[in-house]
Amino acid sequence: MRTHLAALALLAACSAEPDSATDATPQEAAELIETRDMLVLDVRTPKEHAQGAIPGSVNVDWNADDFREEVARLDRDRPVLLHCESGGRSSKALRVLEELGFEDVTHMESGMRAWREAGLPMSRGG
């Protein structure tokens, strides 16, 4: 029983998002962008970003070989709003940001899909 509980605790720790991250709905994310000097980090592909993005967002492709190096160049002291299309890639990217020392990261739940469904502002053309 003790081994089983330890295994469950380890599994939960491995699958949980980093402690430094906060989750936000698209509406909460839009308010954060409006009220704070947020770096909006879009980890979708450049093609996805060009088809519609949060105005002012910075695009660093999670799938790119130099993802870690590109993110390492960003300002670690600025609060970050992190997102992708639906939350999968940005959840993985969140771990990289934590490893690199980003302390104020907000992860947008359900990504751009939910942002579009909420009818929030978008820019096109990258």
C-alpha cells in the first residue's frame, strides 16, 4: 500500500504543471493583457500564428529545434501569458520556461481555440 501511494504521488508530481504557473481563461487572459505589461508568448507554428494571433504576441515555435534558445532570449522579469492552439504544446513549453527561470507565467487554458470561440481580438498576417 505504501509503495502504491508513493507511486501515485510521484505520478502526480510528474504530470502537474509547474508551481510558478497560473491558469487563466481567455477572458481572464485578455484582462491581464489589458492591465499588465504581459509578454504574450505564442508557441504555435509560424503558419498558425499568421492565420490569427493575439495582437502583439511573440511567436516562438515549440516544434523548432532552437525553441529553448529562442525563449532563453526573452525577458525573464516580464510576466508571460503562454498559449498554443489548445493547450498541449504550451503545457510542455511551460516546463521549459520554468527551467529557464521565468517566475511569472500565466497559461491560457484551451489556447487560441478558446480565444477565438470567445470572440476576442485577433490580428492576422503574423
